[in-house]
Amino acid sequence: MKKLIFILPVVILTACNPSKKPDKNSEGANPIVNGGAKPADSTTEGERLISIYNCSGCHNLDTNKTGPSFVAIARRYPNGEGVAENLAHSILYGSKGAWGTKIAMPPHNNIRYNDAVKMAEYILSLRAKEREDSLNTVR
């Protein structure tokens, strides 16, 4: 019995092994969310995550719904260091009063921080895409 008490923690620690790094293809691997593979472009991944987490229930791409459009969000935030992380914080913990006093964005505890950053990067990329589209429009 004493031997079992000593061996059990060793087995548990070996199985959990927090110092073991995941291989490059299993970073945050969740077969339901990202199929176990990391896409080449985080903005593409962000767009996919927005679809998976059903953000379109409150947001549209370019028209306001319950919440502001993704393009309006992109226009509001300037380029700069830490902007995606700040927007990810709003995704995770919600916000109130940023877009008026009537509607608050609820917290989203089911979203991982890294996923929220990818979603924010995608949203912020829409500003550049909008500019590019306006330059390519024939008048």
C-alpha cells in the first residue's frame, strides 16, 4: 500500500508533465474548434473562429445589428501595439458603454484568450480590406 501511495503521484506527474511542450501541430489543438491544425494566417483563423462562436448572432460584417458591425469596430480602433489584445479583452470579459448605454457586450467565458486575439486580429484587418476594396472600386 505504501508503495502505491508513492507511485501514484509519480504516475500522475508523468502523465500531466507540464514541462512537456506540445508539438507544433497540436498548439491549442481542439478537433472541434481548429481540427488540430494551425492555419497559416491568423486572420483567416479569426474569421473561422467568429463563425464557430456564432458572433453573427449580434454582429454583422458591415451593418450594425444588436452590436456594432465588425467594420465599424475596425474603424474605431487605431493601428498600434496591443490593440488586438485590448479588443480580445473586450471579447472575453465584455464591455459596457463603449458603443452607447443601451446594449452591453456580455463576457464570453467559453473563448480561449489566443482565439480571442485571432478574432480581434481578423476584425482589425477589415479596416485594411475596406481601404483596399474602396481603391479597387470602379466609379
